Amino acid sequence: MKMPDMKQARKRTNNNINYTKYDSNLKFGKNKKYFVRTYGCQMNEHDSEKIKGMLNDCGFIETQSAENADIVILNTCAIRENAHDKVFGYLGVLKHIKDTINKDLLIGICGCMSQEEVVVNEIKNKYKYIDFVCGTHNLDNLLSIIKTKMDTKKNQIEVLSYEGDVVEGIPVSRDSKYSAWVDIIYGCDKFCTYCIVPYTRGMQRSRKKEDILEEIKTLKEKGYLEVTLLGQNVNAYGKDLYDNYNLANLLSDVSDIGIPRIRFVTSHPWDFTEEMVDVIASRENVMPYIHLPLQSGSNKILKLMNRRYTKEDYLKLYDSIRTKVKNASITTDIIVGFPGESEEDFMETLDVVNKCKYDGAFTFAFSPRENTPAALMKETVSEEDKMDRLHRLNEIVNKYSNEANKRLEGQIVKCLVTSLSDKDKNKVCGYTENMKLVNIEGPSDLIGNIVKVKITDAKSFSLDGIYVKD
Ligand code: 5AD
Ligand code: SF4
């Protein structure tokens, strides 16, 4: 058994990162079914594709319901307390299934919650029906953890709190045939004071460029039309590995492969260079969509958050992107109610929102996370004020995102059609170049193509459109 250790997880050393290859010949899953449920960000979505890939490789078959499964894996998120609550709520459902329908059901926890000391202690002591916990740094070991549980019947907790290896070649079962996630950098060294990610995901580790480019070439050969380069802070790509190769270089090299659409998330304004803006502006296949978390518009709060930029720096970068990248769509993340945030500080945030007129924003109330510096700061904003600020912020954010959508009415845009529409099965749906969801009147054989669509109506969170033949 290896338990997580948050103090250890905070450490950063100069130890070299091990680049290793996935290695498993385990095939014990025959005739067994699995169900994976994913919480949280795109990195987790992609990790779930790896979990499924490994399980498929081992002989398991995917099922879409926990009731039918022999093994259920929750790939969890720790970013805010409500992410925890959702997981613990669902564990109650699984316990019921185990008590009533299938006493042999295996229940496992992966993802960021498995890296948290308090959570794993609680699981060990109070949630004995959870059969195994596998951390983020040893996900490639998942199959052997499951096998040990099956062989010994003893609950397994295997969580490492070190800097982590970069493991290539983990099998991936991709959810989409057209759009693929590609990891470029793991972990984060920014240590924003509210954020648990540097503890749960470890030190910043870039994948080697050759491995990334090879993966994308293969995806293109398989017919993928879009890749999204993933990292907690993609703009730091290469810093830990190369003297002279960064995200701008990587984007250029990926662009040269000729895959039609390239995206990347998430950006940190501090690492975002003009060179990167220029590559995004000059490359047709790098999509004009940038998620640029602001977090706060107040310099005082930005400092307390350890964000390393000022409101003025942020606005300068924002203006540069707007000026250079044609029709860019820019979205953001904002936290309200950080310790020490006064009404004036909050007004500074609204001021930035009014200047940037974002296409969309994810807004959050501050949630203290175990062992982070902000959790030790004295909370000064009441729950009521947090909710009030969130509400006022959302009204303004929604106004601008509606306006941005409205501006598209009557325009002809390019969409990558990915599936039938959730809302209306007689329609299809897809995403514009700047990442807006469109429900499209058009035949189902458009799925898997990039087509022209005339936007007929703008809703708050999506657009309606009609297919236009070339
Ligand atoms: N409380 C509230 N929001 C948070 N985020 C990260 N940590 C916290 C926290 N402790 C938000 C940030 C980040 C997004 C993914 O989640 O805005 O960009
Ligand atoms: Fe968290 Fe900051 Fe790293 Fe983003 S950049 S993952 S907010 S520490």
C-alpha cells in the first residue's frame, strides 16, 4: 500500500524525469464488463480514454451502466469541493448496487481525488467497499493493481506523490473518430495559491516533441480532422526539456503535418509569448480560439493568487491577440470571493470583463483546497457575498456571450460535424472554428466532415444553422 503525501507532492527537485514505455501483457478481463465515469477537465477525459484503452487491451468490454458492470472506475476531479461532493454522492449509488445487485462489483477511484491525503485516508477508514485507489502518476499500473485486488481480495491503495514519469504508448480508446486529445505537458509548476493541481498532477513534464508529432501524424492517417493539445499550462511546453523549443515551435510543427484543425488548452497568460500569438495568427489550421484564464482583475488579488501578471499585462496580451488573430474567440475562467477580495477588487474584475467582452466565461466561487496556501488565508467574503458576486458577474458574462453569438447570425461559418444533435435527432451538430456549438439542419452523412453552415439563430449557449452546399 502506498498512501498519498501532500507535503511530498509539493516538492520540486532537479531530478531527471524518466521517459518510459507502457508495458503490460495482462489479459485477465475476458467476459468481464467495465464502466468508467469521468469528472472534471479535458485531461481527465483523455485519461479515461487511456483507462478504457488499457481495460480493452486486457480483454474487458465497456458497458454504459454500473448495474451491468463487473468493475466501475471513477476518474475523479479535486479542483473544487463540489467536484468531491459529486463523487461521494455517486459512491452511495454504487454501494447500493454492490449491496443489492452485485456483491462482487469492483469499485475503483482514479484521478485527482486519489492524490489527496484526506480523501484517501477517509476511503481507507470509512469506505471499505472501495476496492482500489490508483493515483495519477501510476495510471499505467492500473491493470496490475486490479489484478492484485482480484487475486488477493485485499483492497489496494497505490498512490505515488513524486514528480512522475512520462509514459509513452499507453493504449487509448478514443471517444471520437474525428477529434482527438493529445497530451503535450503533464503537471504544473505555477503554484497559484488556490489550486490543488500542482499537488495532484505533480511537476511540469513535457512530452518529447517527436512522440507528440508521431502521435498526431498517426491520427491524421486514421482520418482525424482535429487535435486538441492538452496541458494544465500548455504555454509552458518545452521549458523543462529544451533550450530552444516551445509551444510556438510545436504549433508550427503540428501545423505542418496538415491536420485541418489544431486547438490547445489551457493557456497561462504569464507564459504566453508574442511568438505564440504570431503562430496562431499566421497558421490557417491553428484555430482562432483561446481560453485565457483571468481569475481576477484586481492586482492585489492577482498577487495573492500568485498569478505573476497584472491586470495591465493581461489586457496587453488580450489586445495583442485581438489585433493579430482574425475573428478570435476568447474565453476565460474567473474566481470570485478569494480571501481578501473587496467590493472594489470585484469591480476591477468586472472592469476587465467589460473591456474584454469574452465569448464565454467559466465562473467559480472560491473553494479552499487541502494544503494549498489560499486555504490557510483567512476567508473574508461570506457565502452570501460570493453568490451575489457570482450572480452579478454571470449576468455580464452572459450578456457578452449572447452578443458574440448574435454577431454570427447570417454569417457562413465552417463546422466540424461530430454527431447527431442532442436536441433534435433530425439534425446534426458540430463546432465552428472558434468553438461554438451549432445545431445544423442537414443530412446525417455530414458527420465526420468540415462543412459550411449558415447561422440562422443565436441562442445563449448554442447556435442554429443550416448546411450550405459548396
Ligand atoms: N476555487 C475556485 N475555483 C478554482 N479553480 C481552480 N481552483 C479553484 C478553487 N480552489 C478554477 C480556476 C481554474 C479552473 C479550472 O478552476 O478558475 O482556471
Ligand atoms: Fe492551477 Fe495555476 Fe497551474 Fe492552472 S496554472 S493548473 S490554476 S496552478
